[in-house]
Amino acid sequence: MKNGLDGLPEDCAQRLAEHVKTLRLQAGFKRATLALRAGVSEASLKRFERTGQASLELVLRTAFTLGRLADFDHVLEPLAAKSMKELEQRLSEKTRKRGIK
């Protein structure tokens, strides 16, 4: 379970928190400094680094402050078509505005 594709959401959140802490330390920021620059509370940042629990806003603000916001550009991006036939089929279907269930 070392890569982001394995494990539970909690595992992924904890790895993300560890990455943020590593980037913070590499940048030479104290937790208070990063929190201030990101516009988040120091307590929330501390909780995130320790438990992986945070709001999406905190994660994105922190990533922005650390110069890594672009890392999120492809998160949850729709899957690419595997063939021309699949691509043509997708283009010919009406796009649903709601889920089926």
C-alpha cells in the first residue's frame, strides 16, 4: 500500500498529510508560518498533519502556498477513451445531467 492507488481513503489522506509535512519542512516553514500564509488555522493544519483529516479548502490552500496546486489538475479527471470506437460512442451519446440512481 505504498502508492496512492492502494488502501482506504484514510490511508490516502494520511499519505497526503505526510507529503504536506515533508514539503513544509523542505520549504523551511514552521507550521505557524504555513498556516498564516495559507490562510488556515494552525490547529487545523496540525490536525491534518497528524491525522490526515482536513477540509478540501485547507488542502488546496496549503498546496497553493507550497506551489503544488497544479498537482490537483488531474484529480478525478474522467477516464480517457481506450479506443476510437469508445470515443465515438461517448461523443454520440447524450451527456447525462444526473446519475442513474
